[in-house]
Amino acid sequence: MKSKFKVNIDMKDILVTEEQRMKFLDLYNKLHHTLLYVHDCSDITLSQIASLEELKCLMHSALKFSPQKNEDGEGSNWYNDWVLSCDETAYKNE
């Protein structure tokens, strides 16, 4: 069985697998280097944008983030701030 790592976020524990943790570390380092590059060059490459998208996707799935429901409750407000998937305003893609 793969080990789980407990993360305390806002006084709530979540479990992150070692594989997810290593992926976060890899993407953290890419983020770190991207930000250094942006600060030094005032520019960003397409590969760096892809790494940011990958980090966003991993955070969304591992930490259970969801877009908010739209006004009619039938769809999502993809471009607004996201919420925890357990939030009553979270869009459930079922």
C-alpha cells in the first residue's frame, strides 16, 4: 500500500499520496523556476504555461476543488473563483 501524507489545511486534514506529493514537488519546482524566469526576463514561455496548467489540474483533483455553480444551478462558473468540492455552491459534474 502506498503511504499517505496528512496535510492540514484550515484545520482540516486531507490525505495526499506519496505519488501526488512527488508530483506537487516536481510542479512546485517548475513553478519556482518559471517565476524566477518571469521576474528576470519579464516574459514567459509556452512550456512554462503548460506547467502552470498541469499544477492547476493536479491541485484541482488532489485537493478537491470545484468551480462554483452558475446562477441557474445547471452549469458552472468556470472563470470565477473555485471552491472546495464539499461546498454547497460547488458545481457537481455528475
